[in-house]
Amino acid sequence: MSERVVAAAEEGQVVELRRSGRRPRAVANGVRAAAILVALVVLAVFPLVFSNPAVTTIAFFTLVFMTSTTAWNGFAGYSGYIPLGHAVFFGTGAYTLAIVAQDLHMPGGYGVFWLVPLAGAAALVVAIPFGLIALRTRRHTFVVITIAIFFIFQLLSFNLGITQGSSGIQTPTPPWFGGAFNIPFYYVGAVILVLSIAVSWFIRRSRFGLQTLAIRDDEDRARGLGVQVGRVKLVGYVISAIPVGMVGALYAYFIGQIFPQSAFDPLFDITIALMAFLGGLGTVSGPLLGALVLEPLQQYFTVSDPSYYLIAYGALFLIVILALPRGVVPTVGAWIGNRRARRAAPSPAAAGEASGGAPGGTRYAATVRSGE
Amino acid sequence: MALLEMEDVRKSFGGLQALSACSLEVEEGSIAGLIGPNGSGKTTLFNIVTGYERIREGAVRFRGTAITNSTPERVFALGIGRTFQLTRIFTRLSVVENMLVATQRHEGWLRSVLRPAGSASEHRRAMELLDFVGIARLADAPAGTLSYGQRKLLDLACVLVADPSVILLDEPAGGINPTLIGLLAQRIRELNRQGKTFLIVEHNMEFVMSLCHRVTVMDFGKTIVSGPPDVVRSDRRVLDAYLGTEEADGDEAP
Amino acid sequence: MASSILKAVIDGVLTGGVYALMAAGLTLIFGVMDIINIAQGVLVVLAAYLSYVLSTQLGIDLFVGLLITVPTLFVVGVVVEWAFIRRLAGRERTAMSILVTYAVAIIIEGLLIRQFSTDYVQLNAWYVDRSFRLLGLYLPYIYVFGFALAAALLAALYMVLYRTRFGRSVRAAMQDRSAARLVGVNVERVATLTFGLGVAVTAAGGMVFGATNAFNPNSGYDLISRLLTIVILGGMGSIGGALGAAVFMLTLEDVVSVVWSPTWSTLVFFAALVIVLSVKPTGLFGRAAARAQ
């Protein structure tokens, strides 16, 4: 089993180890369930233990970015198409909440949170034509188109009457304040995050998810196996837009006012891309880790000096892509796997060799190997 | 009526005429061979049939219905599967996951999103097929770790998942060892007995001549001879094609 | 109205020439290396600041200053290629290059903000705010000079690509990298020099841009989005296409700003992109290669 872990980790992916012996699988599942439980508990009690508003503010922003990165990765990491225009959905969500709350004269309060799912729906509606246009093109052109469409939206938000241009829109002021101001936002954010992770995890296990991964590896071959690549890509893209729209709305309500430049921020996408790459693109836990590490850092830098933030961010991104291209989670996974393999087998064979020519294979398979 | 027909198919890339007047019929339940020197247009013809290339002239028919300029997805859904000359598998998925990628018939996209991949029966079927081609033991290995020969077998097994009625094999015996070639031929015969139709592009003459019921020869983008292996083997034009046209080697799209 | 449209067309063609030059660099880099240089926009701004420093601190004329800024930007390009781009490998190289050059772009942006703050500046010289009369229209000297400069540099680029040995290697690498390597082209060196060349042209573009627009370190975003639009519309990797698309788009933008409103002219720019791509995913002048992907 360990060779497989190595090989899987070396591929930089979370490969599910199905049907590989009852006992280790049960144990691994138990460990995973315990870890998930602990994470949920930490998530639930965090603002109660660390109630300092400065800390909960950072925690809230971290949740926003963990959600965005997870959703983004659910499309980018699985399909290999790198969109850099998800800020469009963030902004769409933010403006949806702001505009609807204003038009309905909603008073501040818990009721405003009901607009968050509406913002997700708005992101969905925007994502369909956006995806239809951008996904018609080839992989690298796709990246560029998403950037271009992002700028269209930024421009629209500056110029359209409905967004009130650069003067921005006020969102309702919540009736609660003081030290506990952040708490409702935090918990709504936590719920969205948990839902996004569940969706990401679920997709990874569906045939749809497999087909998305197949597109990443070889799109033409996937078509030859009947995968409706256009539809799979579009659905994946649209699904990834929804949580981003929801946290965009939450952000708008939290900040109290929304401007074109904060709703449609060109750094938004590069930020979540960095988080996903740092943690490990295409894994479920990687982007979470990336956001958990980087967002507090970002908050710190933004407060001190935005230009330092740009420089530090760019430099970190270069280091991650060039030195750690697979991200932390797969790299560490490979490292642990290697150690285990070394301990388990006295003479470790290369991963590919081991899984191909393991003892006990049929005579036929042995023939295959010897012939290569 | 032949199961799969290509009639007067023509294709040019830029100014280069890749195919001119290609006609080919594959009878239901047969194993058909397609041979010819490098660059004679065999893979291009495959690409046209399976929807990877478009044509302006000519027609492709399957069960009498035109499928000219269809898309790969639709062609596959109709029951035409193909493998590639340079094997193409999903290297970052496990072997069994590769097997589960192919769309199942009668599955809507919503269902594909909502349901976990690989029900128990799908899994069983995948394992059966992997066992059939002899790599069931590697089911959980990442496909990227497979050897070249194993990849070819996986490629074939993937196509079989959806139970196509015609299978197009692009150089199945290329670059693999003689033992494996023998086994491959045996598997093809077995599938053929179960009713599967094959069209095989291959350079290995022995493989083609011993396996195929009918062999078609292409040269310079044209189908020049078609007939039973014995007839084709002794045809003057075939010898000319192979001996006299070394300079015809060109690039052939995979 | 007619004369203001004519004026808009002339302005569009003149500025289009400058954008054509900057886009040519971008598309050349893509054509040879499959690299999309997102930093092209901020490099234009960097070049504009260099010209700014040379003219305000040392009193060097903007056009004379190019003798310094063009080689400087060439070196910047070579260094970026050598330090980062070259280290990218594998199938995802193009997508990775976008992220890497994006990172380079925000570093440069950060450095520019530290050095110059986010206040807007504009380059100045006698020809910047003076015009001359032609056919009853006032044409600013800088537009005409800028266009002439762009045309001269594009001609020079053409000469390099089609009349020199290096150019032949570049074109070979554009067609097929592995084949070029087989016939003895040092593809790595060609890539480095191409990147340098593609970036060097931004020096001229930056000078003209800085003289015709007020700019700050954030101006790179606006520039890169326009340049990318031009390059995609022109069919990625096609220099001729980039030239055509640049002139077409800038003219369209100027005309729209006259007949409709300046606010919406930029939007037309992107709307054209969306419309063209919905109809023809390979761009206006791109070859029909999209289907294979």
C-alpha cells in the first residue's frame, strides 16, 4: 500500500485508495473522521475562545478566502483550467446584497443574511454566459479571457447607474455592535465554508469529478470516451462561482459599504490562486491550508503598507511556483509516504517499478513488465 | 449494408492533400485491417470517422446513417470506440478511475454530478475488463506508473467499458513485445466472437494478416486495394506502395 | 460631427500604432515560447517611469532617453526570462507562465509604488502638448512622433525577424520548437533573446504612453487588459494579426468615445472581444486550430 501512497503523492494528487485491504482503510477513515471532527469543533469554538475583535476580524476574512479558494480549486484544480476572473462573482455577490438590501429598504439585522444565498444565485446566473464564452477557447486563451471579462465587470461597476459608480453603495448597518460584532458574520462564513468543502469533496467522488480530472489530463481522449467536455467544464465552472458570490455578499455586509475597486479587485484571483498553489492545487485540504496561512499574513501586511504586501506576495508566489510547484500538501504527503516506504521495505524500489512488478502478480503481468 | 462506411472521403491540411478518394467498408462482425506506408493517411481517416477532424467532401456512415463531421462525444455515444496510436490515458487518475471516466449510457449530467462514481456493478464490470486484459492487479495504481504495454491494455479496456459495437484500434501492437501481441490478438478474436466489429490500423503485417478477415491498403491518401489477406498480400500495387514510396513518409497526426 | 469622427479615426490609427508595437512584443513572446507575459503592462509603466526620471532628473529628451530605456528593458526581459520563465517546465507551462509573470508584475508594481507613490504623473516635452494643423484638424505632435517611432521599430522588428539569421531561428522556433532544435537552433537562447526583445519594445511604448496619458503604478492593469485583448483578437502568436487588431480596436474606441461617450469606449473594447470570441474562438485572424484542443 505504501508504494501506492508514494506514487499517488508523487503524482501530486489525492488518489483514493479504494479496496486496498479492510483494516488500513478502516483505520485511515477513522483518523480522517476524527480530524474532521476536531476541525469542526475548532471552527465552532474559535471566536468564543479568541474573542478579541481584531482576531475575529482576521478569522472572518480567512473564512472568506478559504471558501473562495476551495470553490476556485474545485474547478481549477480538477480541470486544469485556470480562471483569473472569479472576482467577478465576488463582486456580483457583493453588489447583489447591497443593491437588493437598499431597494427593499432592509434594516440591518439577521434578515440580511438571507440575501447571501440570493447572491450565490446571482453569481450562478452571471457565470453561465461568462463560462459559455470563455470555455470555448483553448486552455491558455481561457485564462486571458477570464481576465478580460473581469475588467469588463470592473468597468461596468464604475459606469452603470445601478452600482452608483465610484461612490459605492452602503449596506445595512447591523444592530449588534461592540466586541461581538464579528460573531454572526463569522458563523455564516463558517457555514458557507463547510458547505463548499462538502461540495468540493463530493465532486471529487462523482463521475462528474472523475471526468473533470480526465479533462485535465487529456481533454481529447476524454471526448473520445464520450465525456461531454463542454458541459462538464461549464457545470464545474458555474458550481465554483456560487460560493464566491455568497462570500462576496457576506463581505459587503460586513464592510458596510461596497465600491467597484473593492468588489472587483484584480488581486482577488491572484490571491486565491496563490493560496491554492501554496497548499496544493487539486487537493481538498491544500487550498484550505494555503488560505489559513496567507490570509492572516495579508491582513497584517495590508495594515502595515500595501506596497510591501504586493512585493511580498509576488515574491512568495514566485517561490511557491518555482520551488514547490505541487504545493505543500502533496509534497509533504510524498515525503511521509517515502519515509513509510523506506521503513516498510528493506530495498525500496521506485514507485512505478514496485506497483508494476510486485510479487504475486500473474504470470501474464510479469511478461508485460519484462517485455518493456 | 456495411456497419461502418467511408465514402470518397477527402481531406487537405493547408495545401497538402492528406486524403483523396478514400472509401472503406467494415462489415458487421468482422475484423478489418487498414495498412499502408507511414503518412498514407490512416490515422487521419480514423480522426475523421471519430469526429476529431472535419471534412468538406465525402461521407461517413454508421448503420446507414450519416455521421460525417460529428463530434467525438457523439460518435462514442453511438457505439464507436477508438484507441490512439500514442496511448492516451489519464495519467494522474488510478487505473480503475480511468475505467470509470467513460460515460455510461442513459446517465444524465445531473446524475453524474450527484452520484458517486462507480456503483458496485460498474466497479465489478471495470474489474472484469481489467482482468480480461490482464491488469486487474494494478487497479489502484496511478495510471502514470504503468508501462507502455500496460497503458495500451488500459486504453483498450477503457474503450470496452461502454460496450461499443465497433472498435477502432490505432496501432495496437506498436512498440509492445511479441508475447503481449499474441495475447492481444487472442483478446481481439474473443471479443470478435462476442460480436464486436474491429477496424485495425497496424504496421505489423503478421498481426494484421493472421487476424483480419479483410485488409484495405492505403497509399498517398487513397485506398488502393481491399480484399482478403491472401489476395492483398500478393497484389502488385501493395508491393509497389511499400517498396516504391519511401519518400512518402510524412507527419501523421496522432 | 464628420470631422470629429475623422479626427477620432486618425487618433485611433496613431495610438493604435503604439499599441501595435507593445502587443507585437507580447505576441512574439507567445509565438516563440508559448509564454503569456502578464507583466507586459507594468513593464510599459516601468519604462514610462524610467523616461520620467531621465527627463525630470537629468533633463534628457524623451526620444533620446530611449537609447537608455530600450536596452534597460531588454536586460530586464532577459533577466526575468532567465530567472523565472526558463525554470517552468511541463504541460502546464503556459498557464504557469501567466501566474509567474503576474507575480513579477505585482512585485514591480509594489516597487514602483514605494518609489513613486500612487500619484499620477505625465511625461513632458515641447512636443507633448503642441499640435499642428493638417487638413483642418489639429494633430498633437506626440501622436505623430509616437506613431512614427512605433512604425520604425516595427519595421526594425520585421527586418530582424525576416532578414537576419537570428530572425530565422526565431521563426523556426515559432513554427515548431523541437524541429527547430533538431536543425541546430539554440532554442533556449532564442527564447531568452526573444523575451528581451518582446519586453524592450515596451520602452518605446511606455514613453509614448506616458506622454499621452497620466499614469501611476496601477496603470499596468488597464494596459495589460487592452494588450491581451488585442493579442487574442489578432490570433495569439500572429504579429500581423496583432497590428491589425491594435489599429482596429483603438480606432473603434476613439470613434465610440466621440459618437457615444468616453466612459463607454473602453467597454466597447472588451465587448468586441466577447462578440468575436463567441463567433470565432481563435480570434479575428487566428487559424482554425481550436477544434483539435
